[in-house]
Amino acid sequence: MTDTPETDLPETDLPGTDVPDLPPRLALAWGVAERPERVPRRELSIERIVEAAVEIADAEGLAGVSMARVAKSLGFTTMSLYRYVTSKDDLLLLMQEVVLDLEFPPLHDPADWRAELREWALFTFELFRRHSWVLDVPVTGAPVTPASLRALDAGLRALRSTALDDGEKIATILLLNGYTRNAAILDRDLERANTAGTDTAASVGPGLADTLRVLVDEVRFPYLRPIVERGTYAAYGTSTFDDEEDVGWGLERTLDGVAVYVAAREQARDAEPEEQPGSVPEDAGVAEALALAQRYTSDPKVKKAAARRKDVERRLREEQKKVRERGKALREARKAEAEAVRAAQEKAERS
């Protein structure tokens, strides 16, 4: 069993009174799909199906997830699952919703876009690392599901104090998400190689540095040769993946680039711009931000608070659904009344 909390998929998160038609998988994610009556015996539900699938994926990877495998783990037939989830693609989307529906770190007061964006990026990296199977799910387009949009919203929140326009803010979030995703893939692949004993550098053994000094000559590798000669490359190639040093260094350099662009946008907006938070590299904040990300993804109190928040949101959605239903009934009653009046008028005119 994993520490993934049982999560209620939403009744609906859509505003307004009329819910638009959505593809089946999005309707399930937004909680507007028609649900079958629950089976009284052992209470099979969408939530139980998704939770079981996440547990399998966390333990065995995405390749271990199939409708048959999930059904077996729950003690049901495969066909019984299709009453709730119509395809594996739909199941994968709902699995992502569950692992993404977490509380992101709180905002800073006063706003500090760099610190907040760092925390958001490392939080995302930690989520990818804890549920590495998410990295194997193909990206099929822009986020359109509730949890993925909440994650995007949390990233945009970090940029609220900047002069970036809407497109620039979204592009910045995509840049950081791409970096953390690639870093998580590298972390996962190196871990797999170490576990399987297929690390090509490690397979050479302790004599890697001497071997490379023989093979890497200055004619074919003029710029790599000095680094190999000093032993730097061998030391780096055989070291384990370090989150703070490897992920943090690349993240800070990415944020440096964002800081330059943010400062330029501030100068364009104001002839005498104030010094912007984050304009100076803050490598010292990486360890703290990474620890915060790890704490938020594993702290039982945070999970309990998130579960409580989701329960309140679910009850709120139920009340909103009732309001929509009453509004719909009222509109239908008014329509029927208008039709009756019109029919009466037509009858009177014919008399």
C-alpha cells in the first residue's frame, strides 16, 4: 500500500448553471459524467478503482497497470470496471488527477517570485519522483483537468508580482515544468540503471578515470580532454544524482534567465524600476525549498488538511449542483408557463 490518500473525484468544478458536453475522460475528471449505481457488495467506485491503479503504478510502474490487473487487486471482474471507467486512457487521466491534487506551498508575503517559483518547481520535481510513472504518460496537450489547472494556477501565483503578460507567465511555467520533468526523468533513469547494474560508467569500475585518459585524446576531443585529464569528468560521471546540487544548480540558472527577463519587463514598464526580488542568484535557498517540497508531499498533517479541504469542496459542489438543478427546474417551469400562456392566447384568437 502507498501513502496516496483516498481522494474523492469532484462532483463538478464547473462554474455557472449549464455544464457543457465534454469527452468521457474529461467529464469523469470534472465530475460531470453519469455515474452508475454503486454495487452494494464491497462498494466498487471510481475512487477505489483509481486509488488501486495508483498503488500498482507506484509499485510496478505504468506497465503494470491494466484494467484486468486493477480489477483483480479489488476482487472484481474486468468487465465490472468498465461500468465506471470506459478505457485505460480514462483511467490514466484520473490517476494523474489524484497524484496532482495536492496542496502547493503557501505564497510569500511580501511576494518573492523567485523563491515561490523555486518552491513550485522543486515541489513538482518531488511529485514526479514519488510517482515516476507519470513521466511515462504521454503529454497530449494543454492542461484542462481540475488538478492540472490547480497546479498551473499555483505556478502563475508565483508570478503575480511581476510585469510579465499572460503569455509570458504561461511560457515561464512551461519552461520550469519542462526542466523539472526532464530532471525527474534523468533521476529515474539513473536510479533504474544503478538498480539493474547497467550504468555504463560504473561498469568500467574504479579505473574509469585512467581508462578515459587513454581513450579521450586531444585530437578528437580537444575541449573534453583537459576536463578528463583533471579527473573532473570521471568524478562527475560516477557520482550519484544529487537533488540539491544537480537539480538545484540547473534550476537556479534557469531562474537567472527568468530574472533577467523579468527585470527587462520591469524597466520597460517603469523608467526607474525598483530592485526586483530574485534578481540576485539565491543558491542557498535550494536546500530549503527542496526540503519544503519533500515535506509537503509526505507530511501526514498536510495530507489530512488537503483531504479535509477536498471534503469541504465536495460538499460545496454538491450544494452548487442542487442550486443548478433548482435553477434548471425553475427555467423549465417558466418555459412551460410561457408555452401555456401562448397556447391560451392562440386558442382565444381562434375562438
